[in-house]
Amino acid sequence: MRLNRYLAHATGSSRRQADEMIVTGRVKVNATTASLGQQVEPDDRVSLDDEAVTLSEHLTIAFHKPAGYVCSRRQQGSDPTIYELLPSHLHTLKPIGRLDKDSRGLLLLTTDGQLAQELTHPKHAKSKVYEVMLDRELEDTDLFQIKIGVELNDGVSRLEIESLEGNAKAYRITMQEGRNRQIRRTFSSLGYAVIDLFRTAFGTHKLDDLSEGSWRELKL
């Protein structure tokens, strides 16, 4: 196994972060400073900052994030963090992508940095599904504009959109991108406010009946 992959699996970092650890001389294999591209055998001894690093089984969970919580380990002002809702043994898990403070629904967290990269990298194009409530019903011209693409300051935003039954202000959004507050900015650019943003699916993973503030382990 390549050393950067070993470190990513063992520490929950990305391979790029693992490469940085190696380049800066923080990693040793069998007490010798490691090099980029190095291979690791099963009986090799790997250390990071002179602390032993070993492979362990990764943990990934689905979490039903409530609105009002930030996806950060550090509290930001008076805003509570999602880790206040999770038991201490899950505090090493990192979010795969994010939901902003005012959004709710399915959030995946993992110790597997490689999995996080695979689920969030644009080339893998994992679909994310949201239910969105607006402050008013979309005009037909704006609905059409969203379907063909809306120009934002960081590029064109392309969203698949369909109306939800029972509420003229409610829509289902499917997207492959994940730019910062992309859905909110898309509607805002057309003069609409997002009242509620609720993620129901990420790739093949669905929220289903997971109650708000609860989590379940995923078998991958």
C-alpha cells in the first residue's frame, strides 16, 4: 500500500494532507524519515510526529442535522456545533461536505478521508437531493431559468428542480455540485428567499426515518 493511502486511512486525513505530512518530514517508516510514493508493507512500523500510526476500521455515520447548528468542532460565536449532539466517541469524525447553520437534514460524517474525497470530488458527481421551501411561488420564467442555469459570481449554477405536491412554494432540488450556499444564492439572485432547506439524500445514502438529532452507523 502507498504510504499516503495508509496515512489517509489511519488518520482520517485526505491523501493530499498525507503527502504534506510526508514532505515536511513528520512521517517515519521503521524509524527512517519517509519519502513521497513510498510503499508500506504489513509488518512496517509507521509513525507520525514520533507517535505510532496503525490502521483501524473506519467509522461512517448518517446524522440528521437540525437547523441552528454549525458543522464545526469549534463554536462560532454563540452558535452551537453538531458535536454537541453527538457522543464523545464520534467527535473524531469529519463531515463529508457541509450543511450551513440554517439548513437541516442528512449529513454524513466519517473517519475515512479517502471516502470523503470520493464522495465530494466533482469527478464522481454524487447527487444530493433537497426539499426547499421558498418565500413565494416561482414565476414560470424563473423556473425555466433555474433549469437552464443561473449565473453566479463563481460560475453557472445548474439545478434539477421539480414542484412538490401540496405546497406551491415547495420544490425538490437535485444537484451534483456543492458550492458554498449554492442553492440559497441561486434563488436569491432571482429575488427569492429560501425559508427551509432540507437534505434528504447524498449519493446512495438516504435520510429515511432517522429522527432529528439522531445518527446511525453506515455499513460501507
